[in-house]
Amino acid sequence: MKSLKLIGIALFLTTPAFAANSGACSASSSVSDVHVTLALDTDHSVFQTGEIIPLSLSFTSTTPHRYHATNSSYDRSGRLMIDQLCLEPEAPDPLASYFQNGVFFGGGLFNYEELGAAPFTTHADLNEYHALAPGHYRLYAISNRVSRPSEGKEQESSPEVNEPLRSNTIEFDVKPASRAWQHAQLAEVMQQLAAPAPPANSSAVKSYTDATRNAARRLRFLNTKDSTKALAELFSGRDSEQPHAWDFAFGLYGSPYRQLAIESMHQQIAHPDHAITQDFLQFLVQLEIDADPAWAESSADLATGESTKALWQRRAAHETELLKPLAEETTAALPHKTGRARALTALGLLTSRTLDPAEARPLRTALVASWNDLPKETRDTLIEFQWESIVGKDRDSETAREMLPILMPLVAPPPPPSQAFYPTSLRDAALKHIYEIDPEIALPILLRDLRNPRTGPTLNLIKLLPPGEIAAAIPAAADRIARSEARPLDYTLIDRYADTSVLPSMQAVFEQDLGKWSCAPQAAMLRYFLRVAPEYGAAQVSASLRARNETFCYRMLLQELGDQFPHAETIAIEALNDSDPEVTLDALVALNRWGTSEAEAPLWARLDRLHQEWANRVDDLHTSTGDETEGSRAVALEQDLVTALAGGPGWLCTPDKLIRLRDLTLTSGRRRQVQSWIDTYKQGPPMINPMWSPDQETTFSLLQSSQLTADQLTAKLAMFPRGTRIDWQFWQPGQISPPVSIEKQDAAFERQRAAAEEHGVTLIKSNYPSQ
């Protein structure tokens, strides 16, 4: 057995992903040469109610090097559902209503483990998925961890084939727990959770972490009245950097004493040492709603369509109704809070967004006054991503000025040398806020950083400088490049801001090392040439593509030209027929991102030729599991051509074009993809989805087009027929992280709405707070 690779995933999971699925438990193993063995991960088979029932799943294969399994052990939603644990008789899911009444982001990091004779083993606690009453039980598992590379025609659908497996069946008993055992368990776990943590660099950290996590899970599943009260006393919120907060929260949610959990959480609001975070308040509201029979909607009631939308809108309105008095109660308790509890409670009230500006001002003052009582990670997050929570919408407010003594130490030292490659976003954010509060304080710091010969500010900060100050830095940057003593920032300055005054010296130094440049400096120099001397720049792009012996930068050269790519578009069009598939791929990526209307016809011509070349050899079109083949390269080329033609920014791929695209596509997977795009046109107005980023320009997706700049979106909207309606996705507070203000979203919307209106296209706000 060996680890194959590390994978990062981010899946968007909705209610049905967590619903009880009795159909899954009827599945059988799809292959006979892989086996999964289920066992109790303990030496006894009789458990008391509330005792953790640990399980192990062990995977083996009699066919080496064919199958692999994921070793996923967590999911960002709070529950891993890759293994279905099937009980006879059935037992309820303690978190059914939690996952039924929400939409969740899931995913995580995992390895692929190759299967063989040596077992690969994972572990789970049965209590996570079932609340067991006393009785005799039979248990088996249906696992979806195992997959294999697809073969033959399978590859047209996916490079991987999942192989569901059914385990053996085990039996065990659950008996009523004695009160003495329950009391002893509670005393043990509370003692462990109260134990002081060892120093961060101590060898005892791991054993302490393991012990406290085990204690938190034992407390979560104990399910007594006393354990429910203890969970309420411990839980501050999953957004408070509290260790094991998920277990405390899910213990409250899964407690059979739901009303006691609610009452106990209410009691903690007034406790001086208990932090009441936004998550605490939201979680309490969610508990109250799900405890109300009028809101106990089953998953069967959550049908698609307008009824579901209306249900969620009613629920959201009811959440606001319940949240406001809770926030008022918490505000009244704030003066009696102490230390960290006071700081986190003030922040929780500010981020709950239930207060008017007059109520928020004293909370902001309290937050700044107790700043050092906040956890460091919380402080950093506020400065980087949630500045408005501190200062409100007025960036030059009295509260903002109160933050200056906190921000200044972050920017007093010069930028570290590592910033050239790993930008220090916290320092950047702090300096940007100082600039917003008082430019006269920030400018000397920015200029000092700009003149630092080893490092310098990032591009986002350079944009704050007056044009004259930026221009004054160009000669020194060009001189360092000429002397081979350049810092990475110097290439950025030349790329973005240099004029023709340094062109001769930059030409000389570039031509001297043609084909030997590192990728980032080469791309910056080429972008500069294309901007100030387009014909010369295009010639150097061609020359750099031909000089392929020294580096591998040619594989991404065209796409790295960025917004200067249109000056070199003819080179990319010629590269569609390059003998090196890497160059063709690079051209297609660049055309999909930056191509103008001039590129559409050549892309169709290239797809036509591919269709003609392979129309009689469709069976040879498949992804290779080993070395590349002619067929696998053709599959990749078709995919990139389809993507570019469907989503290029310089043209609109209308339904008639999509039909043509589908008919020219030879692999079934791509045909299904194109058909799904055709179907999208029939499902109502298309939607613009802005991609918000705190340190990069906002981009937009629309139909098959993604990463559109604001200018590209404006041009794309002008291509739609007059009378077209297009929806615009707004994100309300708490729906995305880092958050983005409605005001900022409104500004981007209004710019595009006005431009679209000139062409008879109507933009409609979707998910706007007033709706």
C-alpha cells in the first residue's frame, strides 16, 4: 500500500447529500477483488447508552496496483458521508434536522491510498450517525471510498470509476447506562477539558490534543441532562477559535433534551466569562426554530421550485425575528462580561448585523478597547477581511482612528524579503487601512518600502501611490534589471508603469538573454513591450516561443501575457497548429481567457479539422492511464477547443452555435457537457456570478464564460439580443467568506446595469437583502 497524491476538494453540498438514504443500504459490492471488513474497534461488544461505539473499516485488494481508496477523515460541512453505516433495526440520525435545514460547503484534504494485500484502515464512531437506544443491533457498511482508473469507453465519462463495497455484518448490544457510570464519565471529561494546555513547543502537545478531543467527543455523545448543560457552558461558537467547538455544537444539537439545551444556552448569555459570538447566537436561533413543530419540515417537503424558495425566505425572516431580541439581551449583558468573553461578545454583536448604526458605535469602541483580549487569529482576520466590522462603513471614522495605534506596529518594520514571493497580506491590509484613515501617515511608509532595494510593497499598495511617485521609481528599477540585481517588484513596476523612456535599455537586456529568462520576469517584460511597443513586443513573443531549449516557460507564455495578450493574438492563432501540444494548449487557454472576435473563426476551423481527422477513429479517443497517446492528446485538444469556443470573451456562443459545437464533438463526455449548456438556455434567465476577492480584481462568470474582467463583462452583455434579461447574484452577510459589503456589490452591479441598458439588456438583482 502506498500514498498516491494529495488532493484538495471544495464541494457544494445541499440538503439531499445528508438525508437518510435507505436505498444506499441495499447496494452490493460492484467488484469481487476488493474487500472491506467492518469491525468494532474495541475489545467488547456490549455498550452502555451514551458510550462511544468505535468502528474500523479495513480495505484490501487481491489485484495489486489497480484500486485506491481515499483516506478522508473529515468534511468541512461537519460530517463525512463517504461511508454509509446501515443498522438493523434502524436508529435515528441525531443531526438529521441540522443537515436537513441548511446548505453547506464541504470538502477537505485527503490522500489516495493504493490497495493491496496489506489492509488500509479508517475509523469512525457510530454515534456520529445514529442515536442508539438499548437493544441488539446488526451493522454493516456501504463504502464509496474505493475507485480505479477508467478504461476504454469508460474514460469518455470520467477518468475514475467508483466501486461501491458492502462490508460484512457485525452484531453488538446496547444496554441502559447506570447513573453512576454517567456521572463518572462526565467528571472525567470535564476534568480533562479543564486541564491546562502544555507549552506550544512541548512534546506533550499531541497527547494533550488527542486527550481533549476524545473528552469532547465523549461529552458530545453522553446525552444526559448534565452533559447537555455542560455542553452549553463550554460552547462559545465555531467562529471563536474554540478547540472542539464542532463537537460541543453537535452535542447540543443531537441532545435528546433539546429544550434543555436551548434554556442552558440562554442562561450563558448573562454569564460574565462566557463569550457570545455570532455563531453562538445563530446556532441558538437554529435550535429554537428546529424545536418548533411548525418549522419541522422534512426533507420530503423541500421540493425544488418556488415552494422551496418561499420556505427558505420565511425561515430567514423568522431567524431575523428571533435573533434581534437575543442580540438585545446580549448587548445588555456586555458590560458585565470580562476579558476575552467581552471582546468576543462585542465582535459577535457587531457581526450579527442586527444593530442600527447608533447601537453599533459603542460596541466598536468596546471592541477596540479590548482588542488584545481577542485571539490573534481573530485579530488578523478582522484586519484582513472584516475591517468594516470594526470601523463601519466610514473608513475615516473615529473608531478607525482609534485603530491606528494597533495598525502602526504591523507596518513599522520594512516588508520582509519573503514578501517578494509570499505577500504578507496582513501587513498589506494594515497599511491600506492606514492610508484610508490618513494618507499623510501612510505615504512615507509606502515610499520607504518602495525604495527598499531588497523588497518592496505589493502591487495593491503601489496603486495607492501618486503617479509621480511611481514614475520616479522606474529608472532605479530599470537600472537594477540592467545590472542583474533586480528585485521581483522591479519587473512589476516596468510591466505596469514604465513608459518608452526605458525601452532601449529593456530591449537590450531582454534580447541578451532571450530564451533564458525565468518565467515571471520574462512574462513581465513581454507585457511591457506589448503595452508600449506592440509590434516589437509581438516579435519578442514569437522569438521567445521559438527559443524552447533553455526553460519550459514557453508552456505558459501566451496565457501569462494577461490583458496584453490581444496584441499577440495572431501568434496564438498560429499556435493552434503547433507541433507541440503544450504550446497549443497554452494558446487555447489564452484565447479562452483573452481572445477577441478575431479568434472565433480559427477556433471553429481547428475543431472542424480535429473532427475530420478523428470521425472514423472515435474508438481510439480515450484518456491514457500511462504514457500519452495520440488519442489521449486528441481528447485533451477537443476539450480545450470546446471550452474556448463556448466561453471565449470576444464572442457569444448562442444556442445555435452550441448545437453546432455539440455536433462537432466526438467524445460522449464533452457532448453531454455541451448539451448541459444548451439546456441551461432553456431554464430561465442566465446569471452573472461575481467572484469577489479582497486583494485581486473582481471577475465574473456568465453562462459558459468565467474569469471575465469588468470590461469583458460589459462587452459580453452588449452581445446579447435586445430584450434579454440577466440575473445578478448578490451575496448577503454571512453567505460568503471573506464577506463583501452590499455597497460594493451594488457599485459593480450599477456600472454593468447602466452599460447593459444602453444595449437593451436588463440586469435584475437576485438574492438582494430587500427581496
